[in-house]
Amino acid sequence: MRRWYLPLTVFGFASLAVLVLTRRGRQALRWLAENFENAPGTLFQWNESAQRELERLRTAVDQVADSLETAR
């Protein structure tokens, strides 16, 4: 693994340089900074929908299990 430290470090610095030195990279960083405030709200909404979907699936599985038990 040690032989990979230098190439990975160079690759990481080159990636950061591309972000900082190119126009598109600066636009991406600007967009990220502008939309960073919205991230917690968006993640919270996604989490709530995922929880509702999991609850719906759990209910469906419970119904299938109940119907299989009564079929015995």
C-alpha cells in the first residue's frame, strides 16, 4: 500500500488544481457553496420519504406473513 501513497497524493492535488484553476471547476465550487445551505433540508425531506417507504414495505411484508400463517 505504501507504494500507492505518492501517486494517490499527486492525483488528489491534481484534482484539486483542476477544480480551482478551471472555469468549470470554479463554477462547480460556487454552485456547491451556494446550495450548501439547502442540503440539510433536502436530506431531511429525503429521509422522511425513505422512512415512509420503509414503513409501507414493512406493513406489506407483515400482511404477507399474516396471510401465510393463516394459510397453514
